[in-house]
Amino acid sequence: MSRKCSIPCSHRTETRRRCSHTCGGARIARALEGPLRPPAAIAFDLDGTLVDTVPARIRAWLQALHEAGISVGHREVAMLIGSDGRYVARESARALGQDLDEQRAERIDRRQGEVFETLNVDPKPLPASRELLMRLEARSIPWAIATSSRHEQVGASVQALRLPRPPTIIDGHDVAHAKPAPDLLLKACRVLGVEPKRCWYVGDSRWDMIAARAASMVAVGVTAGSAVQAGDLTSAGAVRVCTTLRGVIQLLGRERSGIARPEREP
């Protein structure tokens, strides 16, 4: 007997087309226990994964939404962080019984971006973010940042990483539908030149995990800068959950050694 998928689906996206009906939830549970293949490439979320920006992002969304007459609370917004900005606006309004057209959702998203830029003046990299990226460079493993944020919003966060060269960035402007749709991550795979099943996606939100699963990528969660708990990431499809990116470094070491047990970073 088939089971109903417990992973939430987006509206009018590829994610919904693939997941909104019965789809072997038991297979997902088994996938959590299986071995991981070493990655041919890795894509990363930005906010809350590499840089500690989620509190500022939540504050920006609350201000923009409240200015628009959408008085949702902190928890409701926190659960939406990581998804496409227009999706955040629409879902926040829907929670209060309101419907937003695309133009109004776009305006709210742009206003949120303006507020975020004023708040995100001194972002801090999350633990082991730069160390992990430098290790990937040393091992010649291609990597990129794949973020739902608009292009103009990522500069301060990327600068905080103090990288020796500008990274490859795929942002919300590059696709029609950002997370939770898989389009952004699929484009990252094309840019990196790898099959999705050979690419890990490392993120901190449920939407990161949902998008990665929809793209047939390996979903790896990290909670240090997240607005949600490890269990939320696992239930959304994460095959591993680490407390910090140092856990991802350890995971890469284990996979290189052929040890692939389903364990979490202590």
C-alpha cells in the first residue's frame, strides 16, 4: 500500500508535479540509511548555511510584510526562510486568508531586500565555512553557491567569506522559480557540469532539502545558522544532518575513505 508523501510541496512548480501525490515515503526513509557517493561537486545555500544572516533576513521579512498589512509572526516567517521571496510573501498572506497577485508579491519581496541590505552590514561567516570551501578548492572539487536571494542582496554575505576569488553564484534572478522548486539547483548542476545525482546540496532550511530531493541531488542539512531543527531537515529529505559545516568536512573525509554510515555530527 502506497504512503502519502510527508514533504510539503510548492504551488505550480516541478516540486508539486513530482511530489503532491502518493510517492513512496518509505523509500525516502531507506535512503537515509544508505551509503553516500563521494560528490563530483557541491552546491551551497548562502543565508544560514555559509553566513549567519537568518536573523536579519527574518527581521527584514517581518518589516516588509507588516508594512504591506500582512501581520504574520516570527515563527511563521522563520519556517519560510530559504524559499523564493515571492513564495514567502504569498504563503505569509495565505496564512491570513489573503491572496497576493504576482506584482504585489514582487513588490513585497523587493522591499524585503531593501530592508535586508540595511541590516546585513556586518555578516559573519558560520563556523568552518571558509575552511570547507578552501578544502574543496585544494581537492579540486567544483562548488557553487545556489541561493534564492536576488543578485544585489548577496554581495555583503559573500565578502564575509574572504575568498581568494569570486565564487560561482546562481541566484534567484537566474530562474523563473527558485526554491522550493528544483530549477535553481538544476541550473547549478549544469553550471558545475555534473549530473544532479552526483552533486551534494548543503543547506539549512526545509526548502533547501525539498528542492534538492526534487532535483535528485544529495541533500545535506546543517543547523548552526538555521531557523529550524535537525528533525525538520530530515523529514524534508536530508540524508545527513550536521551541526556545523565542520561536520560536512568530516563527512567528506568519511566518504573519501569509503565509510558512509548515517550518523550526525556530535
